[in-house]
Amino acid sequence: MLVIIGTIRLPAHRLDEARPAMQTMVSASRAEPGCLEYSYAQDVLDARLIRVTEVWSDRAALEAHFRSPHIADWRAIWAVLGIGDRKLVLYEAGDARPT
């Protein structure tokens, strides 16, 4: 299992404009084979900070995600929306267990 945790930043005044593109990205990603979790969340203390959480079943699923049309569309509008300061970290994890 692969877990990606991180953040992206965008100008707070662009959030309403970015929201439909983020919703499309999340919905399309969640529908992909091997996607176990995919979410974006606005930080409650910093309106410009979007927290990213992804969980993938394996490397093949993640690589397919990177080649998907919706990720290409999402990346293509980053400059328009002012999205920057992208900090994502990939972790390899074992099977999920309740805590």
C-alpha cells in the first residue's frame, strides 16, 4: 500500500474558482482501480493551504493515476489558479489496521 500525504497552496481568493476542478480530480481519482482514499481538505487555520491525502493499493495503480487524463487536466490549470508550493511525500505502508 502506498500513502501520499502533503499540501498544496493557492491564493485564498481563488479557492471558489479551484473547487470545481478539485472536485473533478477527487471524484475521478476515487473511481480509479486501486484508489483506496483520495481527498483534499482546506486547513482551518490557513485558507490558502489544501491538505492532500491519497492511499493506493500498489505502485501500478499509482502509475496509472499519474497517466490519467484528469491528472493532466488538473496539472494544466495550476498556473491559472496560482497553485504552488506543492509538498507531497510518498510512504510505503503495510496493511491497514484499526488503532
